[in-house]
Amino acid sequence: MTINLENEKNKLEKGFSTIFITTFTTIFIAELGDKTQIATLMLSAESGRPIIVFIGSSLALISSSLVGVLIGKWLSNKISPNKFTFFSGLLMIIISIFLAYDIIKPYV
């Protein structure tokens, strides 16, 4: 009984750390050099108050992440993971086609 509880605890801890590290790394890399970071840089430079800009931008990122997490949780209860992966991929392909068309349009 004790061994099973220890195994379950180890699985839970590994699950937490794996999910946490994957989430942190993905979001950190995705946010590097994007328009949010550039806007934060500009706001900090213009205001001369980097701590206030940091607090404001951090709360904004936390709030937008919360919305994503809540919508993701809601969707996970409505759609199976396989269907969600399929529709997410399909949406990315459709967006890519529209973006490619916008680039090619002036040359056609």
C-alpha cells in the first residue's frame, strides 16, 4: 500500500514538473521578440518607470493566460483531445493559407 502511494506521488510530481517546464519554455520562447515585448520595452523607455510597466505588463500577461486556461479547460470538457488537435491544426493551416495569399496577392 505504501509503495503504491509513493509511486502515485512520484508520478504526480513528475507530471507537475514536466507540465510546468513545458509550459514555461513554450510561453517564454513564444513571447521573445513579439509585439508585446516590444510594446513593453517602448512603454518602459517612454515612462522611465520600469517597475510599474513590469507590474502592469505582468498582470496583463497573467490575465490573458487565465482566459486561455479557462477556455482551454472548458473546451477540454466539450471536445475530445484528438478532435481538438485536429481542429487546431486545421485552423493553423487555414490561417497560414490566408497569410500566404496576402503575401502573394500583389504579385498575382
